[in-house]
Amino acid sequence: MALAEHLVSEVADRQFTVSTVETKDIGEDEVFIRVDFVQVVPAFTDLMRADAQIPLPPYQLGDTVGGAVVGTVLESRSADFVEGDLVFAFTGWSEYQVAKPEELTKLDRNVVPSPAYYLNQGVTAYYGMADVAKAGPGDVVYVSGAAGGVGSLAGQIAKIRGAANVIGSAGTDEKVRYLVEELHFDGAFNYKTGDLVENINALAPDGIDVFFDNVGGDQFEAAIRAAKPNARFALCGALSSQVSKDADAWPRLNLMTAITKNLSIFPFATLHTPEQIQNWATHFGMWLSEGKLVFPHTSLKGPITDAPTALKDLICGKYRGNVALEVEHSSSTTTEALT
């Protein structure tokens, strides 16, 4: 699937176009893969904007939309890959792809219950919580957007690292129960119900040491008021700016409160360096095997043309955890891509 029109406000079908290309013989040192799973993340909406502000190249008109995929090698003219290999790549939303060996990472099918597990946002969650916020023993941690792909992992990472109290916010009562009952957050609240500061204070009466923010907006403002002196803020995302009609109105930083509390505010972007990827991969596998971590995810299944709908539904809060679409392929081996 390719980008037909830059995003201005909300995601719409007109921003995508589908092209079907007849597959050709692969060249020397090339690999032909069938895309089995594609990742769906909110960051795609930022890259669809002409004025994208995140530190990644934005999509140009005609570019394939999407990012990380997991697939199976169907044919290889590379010594590094053989037919049947499971691979990870950043080829975007398509059914099939021809790739160079350096664009692929070989995966082990036996490490995780499903190949979809490899499409997670743990690199961002781990880097933000462990390296930026430095959450650790005794900390009181608040995660906004806690039922999303990043937040659902970030809260668990804080808990594993010894945080004394991890709380989160989500947009439905069902997600609130999910955070507490299945992901083992110490507490959670529906940010659409009641006063935000009162909700935080009820679960963290002495204040918060760490705020991991995926939302921005009024949740950021409330966290400033609920923070302890010397609290650390790791600003990961600003979902409120993506979905609100009043995005330009906030967040408003209460400078005097930030100064008198000596707050440390760290906006960060995860560049997925080899070191960042390796740090997360090591902990992810270890914590899964030890039963310390629940992998929160939503698995969808359908044709590649379902990917834009999945993105729209994700932005609207329909899903929880990391979202991946298992691709149902057409009968032919033509390459269908959302462009």
C-alpha cells in the first residue's frame, strides 16, 4: 500500500492506494519473501504528514506505507538465507517483497509462541523506562496511554526493575481492568472519568517519581501537579495531538511548578540503534521465559488492504497492546502493496 495523499487531520481511505505488480525473477544476492505479519503503530500517522517532526524520513507520495514486517523466505540467491527462513524487515505493507540480505534479520521460530511477537514496541518502552527515566527500586511510576503497545510494556518493565507502585491510565473501564488484572499494574484509572489529578492522587497519594508519557495534553499537565520533587518525566508520545481538535492548546507546562519541584523532563526518540535493539531483545526473551512479562498484543487477520482500517481503529483506541495484522494472501504471487 502506498501513500496517495499526505495526512492533514484524520486517517482516511483516500490517503492510500493499492498497486499490483507482477513478480519478477530475483537478482543475484537477492531474497524473495512472503510477508506474513505487518506491524500497525500510531507513528505511521506522523510519517504520513508532509511536515513530519519525528526523526525518521517521512513517507513521500507513492512510498509504501508501514514499517516492520515478519515474513518467510520463498526463494533466495543469497548464501545467508534459505527457503523457509523466518525473517524480520522494514519493507512496509505489502504481500511480497524482494530484499537484499542486509535488509533482513533471521529469526528463530522456536523462541516465541507466534512470529507476531517479534512485531512489538519494546525497544521504545525499554529505552524510555530504563535508560531515559531510569525507573528503579522504590519508584512510584505513572504511565499514560498504558494499554497501548508501548505503555503496556513500559509499565511492566518498571515493575520488573523494582518500582514500588506502577499506575496507568487508559480510555475504557475494560482496559483499566486489563492493566490491573492481566498486566499486574498496581492501579489504573479511566482518564475520561473524574478529575485527572484526583485520580492520580488516589492511586499515588505521596506523588509520582516517574512519568512515562505517551499522550501529552491534559494528562501531562496533571502529572506535573502530581509529581514529587525531583521527579523524572520521559516524554515518548503525544497521542492527544494526533486525535484532538484542540491539539494546539496544550500541553501547557506550568513553569513555576516545574522549577520549584526541580523536575527533569526528557523528551526522547528511539532510533532503534543496534545497541537499543539488543538490549531489549535480551530482556524480552529472558523475561518471557521466566514468566515475568506478559506480552500484550492484538492479533488481526485479513488481506493487506485491511491495514489502513487497523491503523484508524488503533488511533481511535479500539485495540490494546501491540497490534499486528496476519496477512491473508491472494492466490497469485503478484505483489500487492498499499501505496
